Amino acid sequence: MFYYLEGLVALLAPNLAVLDIGGVGYACLVTTNTLAQLESGKKARLYTYCNIKEDAFDIYGFVALSEKRCFELLISVSGVGPKAALSILSSCSPESFALAVIGDDERTLMLAPGVGKKLAQRVILELKDKISKETAALMPADYTPASHTQGHSPGAVLLPEIVTKQRLAADALAVLGYTQPEISAAMRSIDIEPLTVEEIIKKVLMG
């Protein structure tokens, strides 16, 4: 179906953005995070997911591919429909969602309207299981972050807190759809030592 839609933002409303493309208004259901990055009358591109049913054709739009990836992961969980997924991603950013999954943080997911404890626990359980199957080893054995290649000998020992941060960030990036080679390359290019885990993830997402 549509990979993305690009046009002028004709209308903005709660969880709704209408793009005017060649005189046709495409109604896209969006998160509050995406909505905050759009401006009426300005050109925008939304990466899309189409939910086609007998009596409806709903288009979900996302400014960032990482948010779309989270949405697709969420609706793969039993009992989570598009509305619940949109609600969760309206309550937390892709990076905070990923950290909630790997950190067993059900409270963050429960901030979304309509998401109770059981559903939050199911999301975490199923997605962590999915990630562990897809990613056997997120970091190659010879991985050395940029922060320890600047002013340190090649054989410098990584501090436990640095290792913990890189592992958590790598796990979260896997939630967002990054592959092992992509994670390794991205982590080598930044100085992770002064950053929090969430800041590391944001830096990678920003490219």
C-alpha cells in the first residue's frame, strides 16, 4: 500500500492530520508526538500504515520511521489493536517505549488511556521474547565505544557502567528495528560516556 504520503497539512485535530495531495485530502490518524511536529499549511511527509477492514480504510501516519516500527510491533501483540497502539505511542516517545519494554517498566505503558496492567505486561513479555529471538547477540565481541577510543589505548578495559549503558541502548535500538551491524556502526560513531541511555538512543535516531 502507501509507504508514505507527502503534501500540505490542511487540517490538524486531536490524533488527526489531513494532508492535501493533489487536491485530495488524506486523513491520517496520528500520535500526539507526530501531531506536535506538524504545522498547518506546511509541507509534511508521513510514513503510513493502512488498516483495511470490510467497513473502513484507516491510514495511520508517523513523522518518524522509528515510531511506525513501534506501532507495527505493538499491533503484533495479541490483544493490542491500532487504537491501543496509537494511545501508547501518544504517551511515550519511541525511545522511552523501547526502554520501557527492555526495562519491564509497565507503569510507563499504563500511562496511556485504556491500557491496564495486564495489557502492559503482555506487551513487554511478547516483545521481549520477539527481540530475543531476532537478536541473538547485539554487540560483536570486539566492540569498543567511541568514548574509549579517544585518548585510551586500544586494549582499554570498559567500565561496567559504560558496558551497561551500551547494552541497554543496543537492546532498545533493537526494539526500534535496528540490526546488529547498524547498532554497532552507530554506537562507534558517538561518545556514549557522558550520555544517558535515552540520550544515546535519541542521538542514533537523529543520525
